[in-house]
Amino acid sequence: MENKQKILNLIGLSTKARKTVSGEFSTENAVKDGKAHLVIIAEDASDNTKKMFTNMCTYYKVPICYFGGKDELGHAMGKEMRVSLAVVDAGLANAIVKQMNIIGGSEYESK
């Protein structure tokens, strides 16, 4: 499980560097504006939310992954619960994807 912690740490680092946006509205805007390099959705998000972001990320060709719980994502960002977030820095997004791939491809969908 230490890779999971590495991912949460990278999300925290990205947030401190102001390279993430979170919340449905901001995440959606980042994807549509072409700023998102990776979208992360909480595994315990609603099916509607997952479907909406999956479809959107497929259309805009943005990698999406389902990772952690709402509480974990929020905690990693130093905020309340977070269901969705977008990483807007290519280097940080790649670092997170690399860790996701170590855990196993089941949680990561490349588009």
C-alpha cells in the first residue's frame, strides 16, 4: 500500500504547487479548457459522476483514473471530501500515472 501513499503525497504536492483543481465544476472546466493532464475520481463517487467524467475524458482525450475514497482525496489536498480533481501539470500527472501503473492497471484507464 505504500504506492497508494505515494500517489496521495503526489496529489498533496500538486495541490501545494497549485497544479490541481478540484470539485466537479473546476475539474470539468480544466478538461474542457484543455488544461487537465489527468483526472482522478474517487472510487466511492456516484455512478453518474463516474459516467459523466469518463465520457468527458474520453471525448477530450484526457487520462482518467479511479483512486481512493472521497475522504482520502480531500485529506491529501488538505481540504474536505473531494470526489474529483484534475492535475494541470504534465510532469506531476505523469508521475502520478507512473505510480498508478505500479499498483496495477485496473485503476487506471488511458484514453
